[in-house]
Amino acid sequence: MGVFSFESETVVAVAPARLFKAYVLDGVNFFPKVIPGMKIEILEGDGGAGTVKNITFAVPHNTHVKHRIDLVDKESLVYNYSIIEGHVLGEDTEKLEFKSKIVPSPDGGSIWKSTATYYTKGDAVITEEKHKAAEERGKGLYKAIEAYLLNNPNEYN
């Protein structure tokens, strides 16, 4: 098994506490508003560490991921989770961990700091290019989250 980690930062024009509240604390309700056809089902747990969710995407082909929450720290705005099953893992990845923290940006928005750690099967290697491609797809999600929150200023205050 190989272990490959990559760090990233994404700037979001939404205050940290509001972003955390929507994305982390109410994600089960929030994401289906942002991504049409997304369905989130809690398989076990209460929303805190240890909670396992099945997330289904209507597009492209009713794909899914199984998502386990590893840590939620409301005071420090830290959110860690793992993808333990699903299409995003592909054939060569056993598990994908994300450790993230939301910090204020100088302009009143947020900087989402994240470390993605891939645990691969056998001698599989995750290259910087492969991670960057996945990261680019993720940026679309952040832009959709940002747009929704900016267009709905009374939600998640």
C-alpha cells in the first residue's frame, strides 16, 4: 500500500462560520439544494465523528460514495472525513482522507485549507497530475457552494 498526500487552499467569498455551518453542520440538507439530484442518506451515526453517509449523484450515472466523518471541531472550524467506498476511489485507491480547516481570508471570506491523503492498493501511485485533475473537479463544487450562499444571504447565518 502506498500513501500519497497533497495540500491545497481554496478561497471562498463566504465568512468561515457560515461556510462551516452550511457545508459541515447541515450538509445533509445543504448539498441537495446546491447540486440537483444529489441524495444523502445517513447510514449510521448522529452527524458527528463516526457518522457514515451514502451520497448518490444523479449525474452522470447514479454514482455514489460512502463518506465517514472522522472529526468535527466547531470551535476551530476543522472537518476531517474519509471516502471509504465509491466511484471516486477508482481501482487503485483503497481510501481517501481529507483533513480540512476553514480560516478567515483578508477580504472577509474564507480559505479552505485541505490535505488529501490517498491510500492506494498494491504498488499504485497517485501522481500530482492525477490529484490536480480531481482537485479541479472539486473546485466546481466550491464555486457552486459559494454561489448558492451568496445568492441566499439569509440562510446559514
